[in-house]
Amino acid sequence: MNIGILTRNPRAWAPRQLERAIRERGHEAVFLSYRSLVARVGYRPRLESRGVKLEEDLSAVIVRPIGRCSLDQAIFRMDALHRLARLGVVVVNSPSAIERCIDKFYALSLLEEHGIPVPRTLVAESAREAMRAFYELGCDVVVKPLFGSRGIGLMRVSDPETARRVFTALSFVHKVLYVQEFIPHGNRDIRAFVVGGEVVASMYRESSGWRTNIAQGARPRPLKLSGELEDLAVKAAKVVGCEVAGVDILEGPEGYYVIEVNSQPGWRGLQSVTRVDIAGRIVDYVLSRVKR
């Protein structure tokens, strides 16, 4: 069986872990490049990447982060994944789940609609509305890019004049303003890694500052989740349709909040504090989907 790994960099750690797990189970890993995707309408092969006929040669595709790209590229890549799924190839995560999670507003609103606690958040295009939210949210907010990951572009703002300048500058360059209340969390958060409706591993991410992304220097610490938190993480992943997900949870003074569901999560930091073979669990799940 051939399992595709769609990735920007086949030499990166996570794709290599997936390749190893696929080969250990007696199957072949096939690396695919976003930039080499070719789609045809009206003749075959319908989808191709460097000579690989995706709908004919592959049983499944594991999707890694699409990375920085233009709007045209992002739309085409998602369209190609949608078509591949319609042609009967197992795609994990589904393009619909990826689309939900990439858009922070879309994902957060879905979580709230399903009763999952989330931070108070305002999304607008107007600097005036963002400034009003700054005061409504206690004059201590985190400003995030609507599309982004790894903690890049996050700003904490607690001074009114700074807030005014930030909101005005972002509005001037036609950015959507995503303004979220800052929740005191002791400079740590929780990452729960969900595969197939089960938390397979989890950790604290501890930092010397308020940003808790491993990519920004936070340190992983082992953590065994309570049943309550396991249920919260699994429900959050299910709401956005993710079969594989990194669910980020903050513990604030008034309880737990889900702040994000990552549909294409890395796990190098988490792997360093767990004995669970995370890549193996992902591959086992994908193989089970194929057999189904």
C-alpha cells in the first residue's frame, strides 16, 4: 500500500517520522510536494505530483502544513484535496477540517456554538471597534493574525495608546483585527494530541513569558490529562472535524478554555516527553481508515 505524505519539506522531522512508521508497517511512503501538484479536468490523470497519479497510485494522503502561500495557492491546494477525497482517496485531515482550523474565527465560533469554553474575542475590520473591544476586554488583550501558527505575529497589548496605534496600522493595510482577552495562565498551557477520537499524548508547554508555543522557546513537560480535559480535547477536535489534532487549552482563574485546534500539528516537543510513538498512532489510524 502506498501512503502519500503531502509536505513542504520531506526532510523535516515530522515527515521523516511518518515515513519510518509507514515502512515499519510494511507499506511505502510517497512524498508529495504542494508546489508540484497538477490537476486536470476532462482528461487523466486527474491529480498528479511528480509522476505520481494520486487517485490511482495512493490509498491515503497525510497532509502536513501548507505553509505561507498566496490566496490563489491556498484555494487551489484545498480544491485539489477536496477532489482527491471525492475520488475515494483517504485524506487526513480532511480539507474541510483544515479550512475550519486555519481560520481562527471560524474555528472559535464553532467551538462556542457547541458549548466549549473559549476566550472572549472580537473580530472586526474597524480600528474603532477593536478599540472599543480593548476596553470591554479589560484593557489587556492579545492581538492575533486571523491566519497563522507557531505563535508568529501575536502581540499582547495593555496600553490604550499602543492599542490605538496597532489597530490603526493593521486596519490601514486591510488586516482583519482579531482581538482576544488575555487570560492569566501562569506562563503555561496544555497541548493535547488527539488521534481518531482519543488523546494519545499530552503535555504542558511552559515558558518564561506569556507566549507558550514550543516554536517560540517554550519547554515541554509531561502531563497526564484528567478525564474532564480528555473529554474537552476530544470534543473540540470532533467539532471542527479533525481526526488528528493538536488541541491547545489554557487554565485560567475561572477554568479551562480551548484557544485553538491545530489541524496539522507538529509533535517533536511532545514526543520528547512521552513514550507513545505518535507517528505510529497516526499511521495506524490512517491505515484503519483505508481498511474501512
